[in-house]
Amino acid sequence: MKIGILALQGDFELHGRMLSTLSVDADYIRKPDQLNSCHGLIIPGGESTTLIKLMRGAGLFEAISSFAKDKPVFGTCAGLIVLATDLINYNLDTLGLIDLSVERNAYGRQLDSFIDSIEIRIDGKTDFFEGVFIRAPKIVAIGESVKVLGTHGDDMVLAESEQVFVASFHPELTDDVRIHQYFVDKIRKSR
Ligand code: GLN
């Protein structure tokens, strides 16, 4: 199995480190044809506006849209914004691959960045995970096709649809590989 990591901007190398811990091959994606050999794709955190501009410039906006028709995609933080159908407080054309509404930079200035325990429910088990939030977006509404897998208080912070998996925090900034492992398993199940 090989997983592509969009490498135009943001903390893509840290996702590479997670995949290498899991002994999964990774490719840093900068051109559309690199996607052909990938079984899944990670869109990292960074700056969503810049990310989308660079994706368009590289021909990757359209390429990722068609890739996601039959292959799983995982977005963290800015990657979540890029994948959402609806960005409520900013005028930006997103990929619209998971039916959820998201608010950008939703935690305000004082709380721009914080670390707190979040509750995750994967594979029928409830557990805790260290949530690293950096100028994080908030998922404010979800469609029927979306299932919530993690919460921080009342906020939804981890969610999935059939093909798309999103986190508003940064699991790649911890040494805990469970979230990446879940994505690897999601790809395995979809093949
Ligand atoms: N604030 C960024 C944005 O709106 C996201 C931050 C992140 O990815 N850590 O795009």
C-alpha cells in the first residue's frame, strides 16, 4: 500500500513520519500523475487559502476530486477545511468531498492554539487522545452521510464519511499513531 501526502505547503513531513512508523510507503505529492500509484491521500494542515491556490496551480484540485471518487482521503486542520462542502465564514471554493460545515479559525485569538484531551470512539471503543489544536477550524454541522468519531466537549473534532476522514486537530504532532492507523485500515477496507 502507498499513501500520498499532499506536499505543497504545511506540515506534510510529520505525516510521513507517522506512516513510516506504521511501515506504510508514502509519496509526497506535488503533481497529479503521482496520485496514480496511491491508494489513499493525506491533506495536511497549513493555510487553507494558500493550499487551495497551490492545488489549483498544480492541477491538483481537479485531480484530487476525481481521486476521491474511489479512494480514501484524510484531512487534518486546514486539510479538513479544504475537504468540507461548506466553509461558513470565508469565501473559498473547497473540494466539497465531505458533507459538513466548517468555521475557519473558530477558536479566536486567545485560544489560537491549545492542547487538550479529546474523546475518540473508533472501532466501538471510547478512548482519549491528545488533541493538538493550532488555529483550528470547528465543524459546526454535519450531513447524514457523516459520522462523528471524536469530540472535545460539545465540539465535533474527528469525523468520517464513506471515503473521507477529517480531524480539526493535528494527530501527526503526537507520537500516537492510532488515528493514522485508523486511516490505513479505512484504505484497506475500501480496496
Ligand atoms: N488556520 C488555518 C486555516 O484556516 C488552519 C490551521 C492549521 O492547519 N493548523 O487554514
